[in-house]
Amino acid sequence: MSQCQTCGACCAAYRVQFSVYELDDMGGAVPVTLTETVNGSTCRMRGTGEVPIRCVALSGSVGTAVGCTIYALRPRPCTELQEGSYACNKARQRHGLPPLDERPEH
């Protein structure tokens, strides 16, 4: 089982900005209703531009049991963040969770 299902720290640590072309109303998959406009070419997941950060698509409690309500539709920054990577472990550290073994990023 992936540690991501009990962690969710990245969803509550990073601003998730991406191209508007990933939005469902622009031919992509990310539900536009869960995003906010940054500028004409960039948007972000709601909740990730606020403090404290928490993506609107995150369900559950960080460090216990979590899930992404749009997992199959999530934007590129989310699909690119690898379990056990430097960014993963920095997010875990922000939430008082121990680091995972670092894995090479693709």
C-alpha cells in the first residue's frame, strides 16, 4: 500500500499551480469548479493559495488516512510529485511526520 494513502502532507504543504489547459472546460481533466484563476494562463487548486494550505480535493486527516477526491483527474504537479522524494519528505517534515526512504525521481 502506498504511504500516500495515510499521509497527504503534500496536499497540505504546496501551492498547486498549473496550466489552464489542464482544466476540464479547456479539454483537460481537472474540474474547473475546484480551481481558481491565477492569471490568463495559470490556475491553482482551491485551498493551496491560502494559509494554512489544504487542497480542496483532499479528504481525511493528514498523517492518518487521506484520499484525493479527484485522483484520476489531478493536475500535473500532483502526478509528478513522487512518494519518498525530497519534496515529499519536506512536506512530511512540515506536518511532523518522519521521512520516507528517498526514491529517485523520474
